[in-house]
Amino acid sequence: MTTPLLIALPHLAILDVTGEDAEAFLHAQVPSDIRLLSAESAQISGWCTAKGRLLTTFVIWPVENGYRLVLANDVRDAIAKRLKMYVMRLKVQVTQAAEVVYGLLNPPAQLDNLTLPTADWQVTRQNDLTGVRLDATRALLTGPQSTFQTVASTINKGSSEAWLLSDIAQGFPLVTQATSEHFVPQMVNLDKLGGVSFKKGCYPGQEIVARTHYLGKIKRHLYRVASAQPLIAGTEVRSAMLNGQACGSLVTVAPEPDGIWLALAVLQQDATEGALYIQTEAGEQTLTLIDLVLPEAA
């Protein structure tokens, strides 16, 4: 049996969107249908510009009087500020929660007094801890830092690199500051993961996202790549097939224990038939294409 690992995730942070009009407000802003959420369920979602480009992606679930969003820490302040611009006269508060985010790899059935969820995107709660199952191998946790300090003494601890490697293995598209406004949702499989509804009403970028879906004109897709040298999220990937032109960018990167770096990358499909590389001060750094990410539909 694989050992459960508790991992602090300082690269993730929390925004709470609460108030009488929170549901209507978010429903008009995000591409997913948050009306489908119950108190025991979560979903992946995002927020787009008017041009359909993802500003960020996040996991969202209901909390008392509103919703909780777990997103990249380096975009939290900018997203909070931008969301507040759209509140206007609605009864909505956007707050940066003081609680922290942890992850569980190979989650056990129980953590302290919290019974962990057993179905994907299920939410369970106990006192001040909340667990959200992302997939069969991991769960997100939110709660006070003091609680996690107590819980940490009862379970093995893992590294943030191990969590990022699991993001890459599962094809989880975390849009950070380095990749904000780079991708339409379909490029990172947000639609396949349940983060886009084509039956709901308008939201920023809806026309472009819908047109892309119905015309089937996605030329860039999510892939896994590897390199023998360090990688940086947001770096442009270049293609020998396209005479050195940029054909995409790195999304999430992390080193394996043996020193090989893995990454999720959004790449132009026809470029993957030839050599891929990134340009560094030392010269061209070769990327090895592993596979196309094809998640199961949510």
C-alpha cells in the first residue's frame, strides 16, 4: 500500500466569495455551472478575460453563505481586486481567507477526526477541516495552520515537488501568474474536467469559448514533456517543424527525484511531430514529448 503523505501547499491560496448574491455573481463570471454544486460537492473552474483567455483556474465548493476558491497564490491578490470591480451594487464580499491549503497524496480513510471523501469532487467537513477529493490519488485540505501543525505529527509529510508531480501526472491545469491569459479553457482540458458548461448563460469570454467548442478549432492541446535540465513555468516552447517559432508554453513544472524535470505544456498540435526545445542563455534545451493529456470526462 502506498504511504499517505501530508503536504503543505504554499503555492495555493484561498478566496471566499460570500453574500446574498454570491451565487448569481459567480454564475455570471465563471464558465462552469456552479448551480450544480451541493454542500458536498466541488468542481474545477476558472475565470476568463473578454477574449476567452484564462486569468486563473481554481477548485470551488460551497461554504456558509457563499463559495470557497482555491487558486494559485501568486494571482490571488490580483484576482480578488479584479473580482471586486465587478461586484458593483451586488451583496457580495470577496475576502482573502486566513486559512491555509494542504494536500494529501494517497489519502487514508481518516485524517484526525475528518472522514475523507471517497468519490471524485466530493467534499467532507469536520470542525475546522475540509477535504476535497480531486482524484483517486489525492485530496485538497483547507483549515487553520494550527490544526495542520497538530495533524502533521500523526502522518508522514511530503514535498511540494511531489504534489506538483501529481498535478502533472493527473493533468491538473493550474493557471498561475506565469501563464495567466495564455490559454482558452479547452487548451488545458478545462471543458473535459467539468469546468465549462455550454448550456449556461453569458460570462466573460463565453462567445469565444463556445465558438471554439462548436467549430472544433482547437489547434493547441495539453501534453506532458520532459527535460534533463530545469524548467520554468511560462517559458515559451519552440518547434523545429516551425523553423524555431514559438508553438506553446510550459504550464506546470517539477523535478523528479532522479533529476529529470517533467512539465505540462500547451503545444500546437502539428509542432509535436518534430523536435521541441526552449531557448536559454546556454542555448537550445531539448524537450522530450511524453504524451497527450486525455483526462476522463467529469
